[in-house]
Amino acid sequence: MKTSVLIISCIVLAGVLAFSDRFQSDSPDKEFVLAAADGGMLEVKLGELATKNATMPKFKDFAKRMITDHTKVNGELKALAGKKQITIPSSLSTAKLQVYDSLAATTGEQFDMLYMNIMIASHEETVGLFQTESSGGNDPDFKKWAGSKIPALKHHLKMAQELFPNKTKGSGH
């Protein structure tokens, strides 16, 4: 049982960290917008799944927070992208959809463990994405916006790590 959870976790985490072919772009800022939008959509969809399927109330509460916070940020990003003539896809990339499907296929404690593993990995990836944009992006509006979101993203990561401390042992975070 634990081996299958570990294997599924590894597959899912690889999917979280993979970059979808669908998001080929012509600028680093557009690449950031598309990756941030994809990650944000995933956070909301996984949160919706976790509010129904998580076994622990603390994970359901965390999921509700992710839905609220990421829905707000997703709306801000969509509005800013629209001003820059960047269209955000309305569906998940193949890689993010695989993450969702992997989580949806689990139940019980396996679901809880996998959901929190995904939340930690996803927020680690997202903090890095936003830091890269805020320090090295070309568009001043995206740079400023990305920089303004880093504290909340780091807070989400810390919350996930505190709710699920087993994952963080030895990870350096």
C-alpha cells in the first residue's frame, strides 16, 4: 500500500513539475502568465476535489482556503493578461490534468497524503515561478504583480508544510 502511494506520489509530482508542450510562447512574460494560470486553475480544481474527498477536516479547510485565494488571484491574472492581449486557456494543460486525475483516483488517507504532497510541491514550484518573474521578467506590470503575490504563496507553502510535516523532513524548506 505504501509503495503504491509512493509511486503515485512520484508520478504526480513529476507531472506537477513538468512543463506542458501546449504552453509554447513567444516571451518569458507570456510563459509566466500561462504557467501561473495553469497552476492557479489546478489549485482551485484540486481544492474542490479535496473539499469533497479529504478525510481530515484540516485538509478540507486548507482546500477551501486554496479555492478562495487562488480564485481571487486567477481573476487578477486574467484581467492583467487581458490588458496585455494574452489569452488564458480555460482548461488545464495535459500535465496538470494528469495531476488532477491521479488525485481523483485515490481515496481515504491515500487521498489526504497525495493532496498535501501535491500542495507542497505545487507551492514550491509556484514560489519559484513568481520569484523568477518578479526579478527577471520584462514586463513591469507582471513583475510587480508577481512580486506582490510571493508572500501569500510562501504562506500557503508554510501552511501546507505545517499541516503535513512528514513531507518536509529533509527537504530544506
